[in-house]
Amino acid sequence: MRRHRGRKPDLSVWREINASHDKWLVFVDWRKPEATWKTIKVVYDGRCSNKANYWSGVNVKDGRLAMSSDAQNMKEHRPELFEFVKLDVVGEVCRMSDA
């Protein structure tokens, strides 16, 4: 089975948030701090089967997770990770935005 590697984004413009699930790390694009929608990247720290990188967005005004194709794929193939992102990551991104 093919194994995929997570790719961490450029930390000069992305922030790693203080939330992780197993070996999954989460980063938020902070180039536009005033933006309502923040892009997030969920990255596996190592190699794994299926996808190792997921992209989505968080609306910091109403706490919604964008149901991108990656988010839908995560929900279908990694439901525990999806629940973690939906419940913990969205809240953390919203808190970061308020700070």
C-alpha cells in the first residue's frame, strides 16, 4: 500500500495551533489576521496510508468548518480526525482570532 508524507507549511506565514490528534498537526494561515475565513492545513507528522494532508477553512465569526472536498474526504475516511477538527480545531482557531 502506498504511504503518503505530511508536508508542513512555511512557518513564516502559518502558525501551528495548540491542538493535535495522535500524530496529526494543525496549522492556520495567518497572513490576513482580520479575515473572516482562515485556511487550515491538517498534516500527518510522518507517513501514513490514504491522505497525509487535508485543507479546509474556519469561519471565525460563526465557528463553521468549510466542507471542502478534503474535509469531506476526512469525514469519510478518518471520522475521528474529522470530529477532532470540527470540535477542537475550529474552537482553537476562533480563540486565536479573538486574541
